[in-house]
Amino acid sequence: MSPPFSPSPPPTPPDAALGFAASYARLVADHVRARDLDPRPVLDALGLPAEASDGPAWVSAQRLAQALQIATALCGDALTPLHIAQQVRPANMGTLGYTLISCAAFDSGLALFERLQSLICTQLRAVHQLQGDRLRSRLETLGEVPRDTALWTFTLVSRLAFARWVSGRHLVLDAVWLPCPAPADPRARQALLDCYGCPVHFDAEQAGELAPAAWLALPNPHADAHLHRLMSAETDQQWARLAQRGDSLAAVLRQHIASRLQAGQLPLLDDLAPELEADLGVSARQLQRRLAEQALSFKDLVEQVRREQVLHELRHTTLPLSDIAQRAAYAEPSSLHRAVRRWTGLTPLAVRQGR
């Protein structure tokens, strides 16, 4: 019996800006080039030209994972993703990198990063919460982010490497959670454990970190008020340009939607409007107009994010269906069942089993 007809999901703009900033993803090609190897296979996997000034601004998580696998094979070293992650510098993060490095202290830098992180990555969103004397971070995914060991090693280690470089200290987390298997090569696994120096939990449902809250009071040895004013002005201009582009604006909006959904709240434009206007400088009316230029509506985006999140969690996690339904703001699991059948023609269990 053929599955029932299921309507197509709302259209995603072909140039939707979901992914990692090209300047950040180019670290992989730069690493290969620095070893006198041909970076063209890596650049092809990233979808980037040889010249940094040309080409797309974003590289999807899938492309980045593939590029890391190719770089590892070219270098003949299972530790390649770890090595690349430890090389991240402000230049790889654009003007935001220099704005962060010139902040007076960690707490102001973290607040700035949380507000403007979409300039670096729109497929992951880091959320930070103080819990007593600890700072807990979680990385929420948007779209199809593979549970690939090389990708998550690169992504999370680069966060810690940048914090260590800025602080001039060998910062050690309390614990880290990676939503991927442990490295297959025992040397790579041990090197990752040595890099962190704390418990590392593999195959986690969601990426996360636990750190001492005292880090927030650390002074920044690179603080420079004059540089910070200059870079903040440039970063604000870049953020304003992002808000003017329909595809980038939709990507940032999808992050806000995903954050609300994963908290179990159904996003409504009226509720998000004050937050978006403060964050992006865009009114609800302007937002609707720019989405319309992309043949989208706010309702379409909510449905897209819901669909991507639910199907990703069914395929790649062991979360109970009741939890998946709650994280997608469905009132009850039966509503989730109906939605999955509408999207795929299958039951949630069939999707989870890979049919």
C-alpha cells in the first residue's frame, strides 16, 4: 500500500543563509594548504572558490562535515579536526572576532556573542544560562546538522580554543557533551580528552558545556577601548546589512523560532516582535514584507523549523516521542503523530526506524 499523499513543506529559499560563515569554514582549507597539500578538494566540498573575497557567505553544516573528512584523509592524520579547531583566531570570525577580543571582560564579550552570533553561524545557536556558580551552555541546532564526530569536534573545540586564546589562560571546562560518537581512532579520542581535561560525554542528545561562572569576571588581556569602538561600529553595520537581506533575516528569525520551540513555546510574531525589533532593528511589518519578498510567511517559517527539528530528533536522537512533542510545542504526542504523517506519510516510529 502506497503512503498517503503528503503536502510539500513550505518552500525554503534556495539561497537561505543557513550554515557557518565562509571565513570560519575556510580554516579547513587553510590547514591543508599550510601542509603544502592541494586545498581544491576541500574548497570544492565547502562550495567555496580559491579567493576568499568571492563566493557564498555561508557553508552548510553538511558541507563542512564533508570538508573535514576530506582534510583528514588528505593529511593522513585522525587528529586533523582537533588541530584545525585549535587554530581559530579573530580573523576567522570577521569583525565580530575583533569586537569580542577587544571587550573589557568575559561577561560583556559573552553577552555580545550571544546577541550577534548569527554573524558567524546560523545553523547552531549557543544559549548560556547561569546556574548557581556554574555557566551552562547548550547549542541548539537548526536544519539538518549531522551527528558527525569531525564536525562537532571542530565546532566545540574551536569555542574553547578561542576562549583560551582571548584569556591567555588554559581554561578547563567542568564537562562537555558532544552529540556524536567518540572518535573511531583511539589516538584521536585520547587527544580530544587531553585537550578538554574534563569529562567528555559522547552520543549526547544535545551539545553542551558546563563552566565555572567565575570565568565571566576574568579580565581580557587584549582589551582595547579604541579598537572596541571601531570594531563595534563595523559589526553593527554588518548586522544592519544582514537585517536588510531577506534570506539572512529569515535565517536569524528561524533561530529565534527554534529557541522558543525548544523551550516548549509556540512562537507568535506579536510575542517575538519586541525582541526582534531590539535585536535586528526591524518592525513586525517590515519583517512580514521582507519575508514576503522571499515567498515566505512567519507561519511558513514556524512550520519549517518545527518540521526540521522533529524529523532531525526522530532520526538522530533517542528522545522519547513525548519529549520531542514538547520541544516542538505540541500540546500532546497525538498532534506530533498527525504532523509527522502529514509531512512524510509515515508514523514517527517509521521515521525513527529509517523507513
